[in-house]
Amino acid sequence: MGRKKKLVSPLKPTKSFYSDLKWCIDNDWQVYIVPTIAKFCRIAIRKGGITTEGKDYKYIDGVRHTSQEFLGDIEYKTQAEAQFALPEVYKKIRKRYE
């Protein structure tokens, strides 16, 4: 039996990663990994996802809050590979919408 190949993170999380993550949370962006039917993973992005608790809509004090999920184009073989791409996704979201 062969050994399983370990994935090694090319970079350690930096202050900018934590800053980008906090910015996404503060601005109601939810970023997560979704398994696909073909046993691959994709990164999903949901604007308003924190307020709506991951649902498409939620009523809060009589006001309807909505969110919509967008799946990324890139398919990753494993969840670990997708996790390594998350810091770049946070950075792109912040750069585009800040």
C-alpha cells in the first residue's frame, strides 16, 4: 500500500488573511466549500449569508432580507485543496467590493 500524499500549505496565514476574513464577515459575505455530485468541491460565495443564516431569505422584525449563492468555476479534487484557495477568494472579494 502506498502512502497518502500530504498537502502542505504554501503560505502560513498572514495578518492580511485575517484582515480580509474579518472584512468579509463584517460586510455580510459568507464563503464556504460545497461538495459537488462528481465528488469534487467548489467554493461558494453568498452575499447577505450571515444575516440570513445561509438561507435564501429570512424575515427579521418584519423586513425580508435576501441572499443568493454563487458557485465558483474551479473544481477542486479535495476539500483541502479548496481550503488553500480560500485566502485568495477573501482577498478578491475585499478588493472588488471595498
